[in-house]
Amino acid sequence: MNNPNDNAYVECKGSKSKIQTKELAKYIKDKHISLAGLVETRIKHHKASVDVVLTDAQFIHCNIISTNICCAMTMIYGYNSVDMRKGMWQKLRMLAQSINQPWLIWGDFNAVMSIQDRVSRHEVTMADIQDFADFYSDTMTTGIPWRGDYFTWTNGQMGVDRVISKIDRALGNGEWMMKFLNIWANHEAFQSIVTKGWQGKQQYCKLATIWNRLKAMQADFKNLNNKNFRNATMKIEQARRDIIECQQEMKKGYTHQLRMMEKEARDKLEKWSLIEEKIFQQKSRAQWIKTGDGNNKYLFAVMKERACRKNITTLTALNGTILTEPKSIKREIVAFYKSLMGTAAN
């Protein structure tokens, strides 16, 4: 089980037992869990409006509406074969392109994302992680922190035959995760903003408490960004113009004041160039590039390419009609996958 930010994903085989149902309900109540996804169960208890949009052999996608939460949620139970999971990744990519609200994707992916995710006598290969890594990158989702043990599954064996792995996890899109620029953390006002925001009113629901506190901090972070990090490109160009102007004036007659003005302009150019590059690096996810290498054109190209891949602007319907409206495209995609899965999707 993963418990990210007091949400819960539970794989509960055989939960038709009254005792198991009672214990599970007590656990959810005691832990103040506000959003739970249950796999392999027939528990029929909802405190939220759940609109099932799409069902598949490896996932269920729905829209959740409650007092505290309004989001899209996809519960995953992936096949234990790399080849059989390929269809799931492709369908989830298509789904991602039609979502414009907070999106939570969680469950048993039956897949590892890095070599650290499995301890076994058989090494993790690139083939084991490639599809998950590509999906993670293509959809620009972010891993949600968890609490508890790192590994979520074991084969129950001992000695050299023992296998433990992390195959359960939760991901969120940009709307689910508060859009945060890492460079804010370097500013002197960052700690005071977080301290102030985290003193907000405590809610009965822990997820609602976290959500409201993060929301309360957004205005302060927006002001911080506007005052200190906005329009980096414009400020870089202004610094360059100031340097050229100082140098031209020094050709006419050198003064210590002009020299100090040039130095100040160079310092500004360096400062804003690093800020711009760090922002582009985060948005492009090209983490292998070192800050200061001056790769802004490449980083910006990556950002544009990712943005294009995330959106479907035109789609040819099954009847040959060219669709351009987002709602029409979304309906066609949902109808297409429902037709593949038959009556179970309804």
C-alpha cells in the first residue's frame, strides 16, 4: 500500500468478508483518509461522486467530485508482463492528452522505474524500466511522496530466491502537484512563506488541510515570482544593452563610475542567465545538463516538443470527420476505447 499525502491505494483480495470490510473501514476512519482507491473488492461505500469514464483490463479511469476534492483519478493494476503492459502505457498517454484538471494516477503498476526498485538475484534491465520511464517523461507527471516502507511487494521467499520490489506508486500531473519552481527555495523569503502558510487552520481531513495550506501559499509564491524571477529573458537583454552602452561610453572616456556600472550590468546578466536556465531546465526535465552550460535553446526546444506531444489539436473520427474542438476529441477518444472493450466499459 502507498499512502501519499493521506490518500490510500489498497489492493484487498477477498474483501467480501465482513470482518475484512469492517477492519478496512476502521483503518480509513482512524487514519483520516479522504480519498481511497480499492482494487479487487466489492465494497460499495462512497462519500464522493464517482463518475467512471473508462474501464480497461489494467486500469479504471474516473472523475471524483466531493466537498474537498475535484479531480480525475486512474487506478492501475498492470499486467506482470512487459509486453502486455505496452498497451496500457499507450492508452494512458492518449488519456493524458484529454485531461485538463488535477489527475492522480496510482496503484499496482507491476513495473519498476529504476534499478533501485527491485532487489533480486536477477538484475533490473533497461527493458524493465524503459516503458515506465517513457510514460513518466511523455506525460510530464511527477511522483508523489509516500510514507512507510520503500518496497511494496515480495515473493515471500527466503535467501537467494527472495525478491522485493517497489511496484506500487502514485503520480500526479502539473495540476495535481502545485506548480513549484525549485529556484524559489533559494530565496531568503521562501522559509517565511512556508512557515506562514503551514500555520493555516487544521481540518478534520488531513488531505484537505494540506490542500488548503498549499493553496494559501500560492498567492505569496506568485508575488515572490513576479518580484524576483519574472521576465528573466527581458532582464537578460536589458543587462546586455547596459554592458554595450557602458563599453561605448568608456571608449569616449574611461571613468571609475562607468567601470562599476559595467560590473553591475555583468553581475545582473550572470544572475538572470542562471535563473532563466534553471527554470528552463526544470520545465524541460533535461536534468543531465549542468546549470551554466548555456543550453537554453535546447531546453526551450525540449519544452516545446513536450507541450506538443501532450496535446491533440486535431483528430480524424471513425466516420472520417476531422475534429478540432477539445470536447469533441475527448468524446471520440472515450467512444473509441469503449468500443474496443464492449459492454464492460458501460
